[in-house]
Amino acid sequence: MKKIGLVLLLVSNFTFAQIKKGDHVPDFDFEMVNTSKKTIKLSSLKGKLVWLEFWATWCGACIEAMPHVVALQQKYKDQLQVIAVGNEPVERIAQFLKVKPIDLSFAVDTAELLKKYFPYRLIPHSVLIGADGKLVSYSNTEQITVKVIDSLLKGQQVHLEDKKDNFSTDYVRDYFYADDKIKHRVLWQAQIKGAGGMLFSHFDNPAFSGRRLTFINVSLSSIFREAFGDFPYGRTIDSLGTLAEGVFCLDIIVDKKSKLHETLKRALAEKYKVDAKIQKQTKEVFVLSIVDPPKFAQVKRNTDGSRSYFARHGAIDQKGITLADFATFLESFGSLRKLVIDESGNTELLDLKFNFQPENKDILLKILADMGLGLTPAIRTVDVLSLKHQ
């Protein structure tokens, strides 16, 4: 396995500008982290195809694409150089590769300098540079095939569909503008091309806090899960069939907070014939509890009443979070492969911020132990949301 960490440095006379197809790619200096070579230049790869694959350890789609990338790198060993580029620290990449080895060269671009020259919003994001040093394409990973590489190696032109990311800085404003005096609106829209999947709760906007939800490019089951109480994916039986295909956009506004989710349920019922109901199921779970009160007393309490929501695999940064909320985070992002039930009885608001290695459950368990918390295997009867296309 090659685990080549690369830190991108800029040539002194290089200016930031998006590189367009057909342009010569400027010469980058790369500092090698864990090989005998301290630095290499992009120009040293001239004569080879260079494939920059932008990815992240938390990106499921990126990891799913890796076997395809590895297979092509192995097939064209001396003619193609793949460099997987991430913006996470070297240590995080090394942790990931230790648990999930991938036979590629890996780079880090923590300052996201490369992103300025090869702009993207969604990952994975693939950039092909020809053997002549000119930019061939920005594309989706699956578009780069044996046929494409063979054609390029023969000096033939290829025509790959451009990956068109949407670089809006405010999707709600640009696609779902609403005057703050609006009392009621249910607005469905088609998929927003080039944007990721997002849910805006508008808690930071006093005019709409608690009475507006905006879904952008999310699955229908995701909207149903929110309507019925923010059910995690693992507590949903999705039998929507063809309705589960594709993504949807919806903006819903009501005059009172108490009406929001019931209005959302009605909007779904009017548009889709779905039998949605909550039922009981017996499941293997982890029970979250306080096992060391003195340690738990050291966990930072929220004192300003603020609430924030950042969460992803391997990281949490949330203010005003309860242990019940934290159990939901652990279930969704902790890679525990079981439901997590809070039985601590604690309702305090906490400020939690830490990173962990989701590939190694022991690291997360150690963090929890340091917080005075523990997870105990158990059997519980839990609510499950059943979705079935009528």
C-alpha cells in the first residue's frame, strides 16, 4: 500500500484562478510526508495522465468510488498517476488508511488551495490532467473509464460531461426566497442541480425559527422521517419502491410552531400515496448512561442558551445539546451499527465538541468514558417509522 501524504505548496509566482479545460496546469510543488522524497513537482509527472480525486474520510460516496479508482490505477501503473486529495489533516488520513487500506497515493490540502484552481462543491470530484500537462476534464468519478484512459493515451480527444456543481452561497435565498411576513407556504421544487442534500431549520432566523423548514435535494423518506419526529435512518423501514428514487426540494412555512410538522404531514399526504405509520419493534440497542458522575460533571454546560448543529462521521460541534440529542448523534454518526437509547434521565444542556476515528469504535468509547458516559448492550422495544407505497 502506498500512503503518500502530500502537502501542497504554492510556487511564488502562481496566482489564484480557475483552470479551464485545455489550459496548461501550473506546476505545483508537493511536499512528501512519509516517503524518502521530501518534495515532488507536478511537472515531474509529465508524460503520465494525472488524476486528482478529491474526497474525504467522512464521504460515503467517495469511499464507494475508491475500488473503481484503484482498479484503474493498477491497470495503468506506469501511464497514470492518481492522487487522492483531501482537506483533512495528515493524521486523520493516516488513521483512516490504517483501518481501511487503499492502494493509492494520498494528498492533503488543508488550506484548500487546490480547490481554488479546480473548484468543486460536491465530492467525489475528479480532475484529469493530460500527459501534455493540459486540463482534460472536471468530471464525476464513474465517467473515467478504461475507454477514456485508452483514448487519452492514444492522443485522442475525449468528451466527458462536465461536472456542474452549484456554487450558490445561499440556496434558501436563491431558490426559496420568502418575505418574513409570510404566514403559510408549501412550495415543492425540482432537484437543484449541482447542490448537495441539506435541511435548513432556520433556528438562527427569529422571523422563521420553529415555523419553517427547507429541504434541498433530499430523499422522500428523509422528508417523511422529519415529519414524523426526526426518525433516524436506522429506525425507518423504507418500502417506497420507485418513490425512493431521486431527490426532492420543499419549503414549508406556517404561522405557529405547533402547526409545522402536522402541516408537513398533510403536504406529503396530498402529494404522495404513502402509508406512513409508527410501529413498535424489538431491537438490539446500546443504552447511553452516566457511569462516572464526577467526570460527567466536568463536561461543559451550555450557559448562553445557544444551539448549534454541526455533525458528521467523526466529528461533533454542537451547543445546547441534551444527552437524548447526543444519543441520536451516536446512532447516526458513531458507526456503532446499533440504535442508541438515552436512559440517563439527564436533561441538562451541554456544549460538545470533539473529533474521533469512526473506523475504530474503541476510540469513541474512550472519549465517552472520559466524559463519564458508557454504552451498554441491551434489548429494547422502540418506535420505528414504516413507509410503504400504497
